[in-house]
Amino acid sequence: MNWQFLSFLAEPWFVLPWYGIGIIGFFYLIYDIKRHNTPLKQAMKWAWPIIVLFFSVLGLTLYFATARAPGIAKLKDDKAKQQAHLDYEKNMYRRVNGAVIHCIAGDGLGIITAMVIARATDMSFWQEFWFEYLVGFLFGWFIFQYKSMSMMADSRREALWMAFRGEFMSMLTVMGGMGVVMGYITPMVVPAQPDPLTYAFWGFAMLGLLMGYVWTLPMNWMMVKLGWKHGMGGMDYAHEKETKASPQRAGLLASMTILGIVAMMIPAWAAEKREGTPLLSAAPGLLANASRSQDPIFSPRQGLQDSVSESLQQLHMNHRSNSAHALDAAHRAVMTMHSAYPANNEFSELKNSLTRARHALHMGRYADAVDWLKQAQTTLAQQENRLSPVSNASLKPYLGAVVLNAHGVKQGEIVRVSQDKVMIAGGYRDVWGFIDFSGQPFPVSRDALLLGKKQSIGSTMVLMPMLPQAASKAPTH
């Protein structure tokens, strides 16, 4: 599927008005809640302005459709306002939507905060995913859920437990939605993981929260039915909506568990589908004997040039998602080569050009991206195609490093190391960041690898430019 129809999320004509309306709506809701819609619970008085800030027009629509009783601004008596609010929130969807809004506001505030930190520190996808999960969970648990549950519990310990269970189940589905957007949709439209100072960051952050809102609706509906959450409206009405029979409650618990597991599986599958290119079943002897002393089918520069050309060609054809995918591959390759040859000014220039091309795509400036890609092409064309050997650094720190082919496409990871060889396995690597499903590993000569920078935060990468012909194709997806 071509996702370029979502490229407007990286363009200023959409992002600036969207958040402009969100900011205006944020302050309007503070005024309206304080002056007119006073029966809202305190936690919801915090939640709705945050939702409108991110969801803009959609947030305002949800507020007026689900949280503001018609004609409440005309009522002067507090009791009349309260009764109008309670009557309005008897509807099950409005009640559940209140629980979802409460959840997304708390979780979303934590997730976006963590996302800014993660992008600033260049975390890898799964490092960022779990960091966002942790921060979003803590925000939701201690700030939003606990405050709400403290009105229902008899003790602080009970309130913390009630808040924990509701937050835990909600976060599974919220991060399921966020994970699909982060790990699959965003990198298929613009180069992966935009920085906070770009339009794409805020456009796709909104989409991620919106996807989380949709995914967590059924989970929150089941929790309201189970009595774990009460949503909008009064407690008496909440108890009326609860399921009392034991078999139905057991069924709800089972359904919640299945939904939570599926919500975590889909981002893992989507990220691997986008990134993972299993190591081809080439003859092990061919890989084992590969070294720089032989003539490679593609040199590192040739593979890099192919990826840059592919990105430029796809951008000329207005296939922005394909261009972004090829540009990501080229950027990975040049970052690795720059680390392997730090004194080579060519790779410094290429790194600068491709970084600026990615930033231009994140800002919706496609003409600028073309210019920077052309500059990268020019730099590559002016250089010789051979590279001198690099230092024989220890391979032990590179256990688990991501292996790239000549074009920067991910092929697998290093699973074992010895003095002069490494074992490389393809298949599904680092599912959820810590589980591997792999095929038969292949031995590769140590001097067939260009070693990138060893990183604790972010991905450690190595380039294996001498894969067989079948594995050396420029990325086109």
C-alpha cells in the first residue's frame, strides 16, 4: 500500500492551522469549563483541553458531542446543570468516551514528552517505544487515573491498585495504535522518526494519538462494563452499566487480555514488515569467503549511490513514501560509513546532505529535498570507488549489531563473534526489542564488514557491502 496520501501531515499548510485551532480551542475550553460546563469532574477538566490541543477540530467536535449537555450554558442553577450533565451522560458511548479521553490525555501527554526526549537522544525504535510506554504509563497512573480512582476507593493503596489495572490495560491498546504509526506508517511517508522541530513530528504525533484513541475504545468499553472504570457521569449510573454475572465478567477479562496481546503484536509485526529484509539463503561458503581483498559485486559507494538515486527518482515521480524509504536506507549506510572512515571528508559531506534531505521531507519542502539529494549524487560521482581497509577493532562490542547491505537495507544482525568471523542471522530480529526469531545463521569474514559507531542509545550498525548479487538490490519499497 502506498501511504503518500498522508504526506500532508508533514506540510505546514496543514500542521500550523491544525495546532493553531488546537491552541485556541485549548484556552476556549478552559473558559467554557470554568464558566458553563461546570459539572465535569476535575480530572476531565484537565483532560479535555489537552485532547483539543492535539485533536484540534476533531477534539472540539468530540467535546460538544459527548461532554457538553445541550443548553447547559443557559442554565444558571448548579443543581440544574448537574442534572443536565448526568442525564446527558447516561448514553453508554458518551460514558465510555469519557474514559477514553481521560486515558488519552494522560497517556498522550507522557508519550509526547517521552517522544521529544527520545528523538533528541536518537533512540532506536524499540528503545523509544518502551520509553514512551513507561513515561506514558506513569503519567496516566499517578496523575490522571489515581486522581480519578481516589474518589472511588477507601484507601490510597486501593486507589493505586485500581488506577494501575485500568492504566495497564489502556496503555496496551494506546501504544498498540501509537506503535503502528511510529513503526510503520510514519517511515512509509517520511524518513523515519522526525525530530521535534519539524512539521512531520507534530503531524504524525497527532495521528499516533488518534490511532491510540480508536484502538483503546473497545478496551475501555469492556473496563466500564467490568466496573474497572466509570467514565463520564455519576457513580450511580456507572454501577447500572456494570456486568454483574460471573461468566460475562470472565468473558470480558479474557477478551481484554486477548485484545491487549494483539495490540502489542501488531506494532511488532508492522515494524518488522517495514524494516526487516531476511538474510537471503545464499551459499554459506560465498558469505564466509567474502572479504575486501576480492572484487565486490557492489562497493559501499556504489550501493549508497544506488539508494540516493532511487530516492531522487521516486521523489521526481511524486512517490514520496518510496523516496523516504530509500532515503532512510541511504542515511543508515552513510552514517555507518562515516563512522568507519571518520577522516574521510566525503562521508562528512554526504552525511550533511542526506540529513538535510531528510529534514526537508519532514518539513514538507520537497524541492529542497531534491536539491540536497542531487548534491549527494554530485559528491558521490566525484569520488573514487575504492576504499582502503579500516582498523581491526574488536568485534565483541558489536554482538547484536544491525547488519546492512550495500544500500543500507537491514539484512539481520550479528548473533555470534569470534576473532576473524561473525555469524549473521536474518529473519525477525529484536521483536519488541528483545526477542529474536531467526533462520540458519551464516558465517562472514571479519574484514568484509564496515563497523559503525557502537551505541548504547540508538542502533549499532555494520555495513556488509559484499553480499551476493541477489541481495544487492536498491530499496524500492
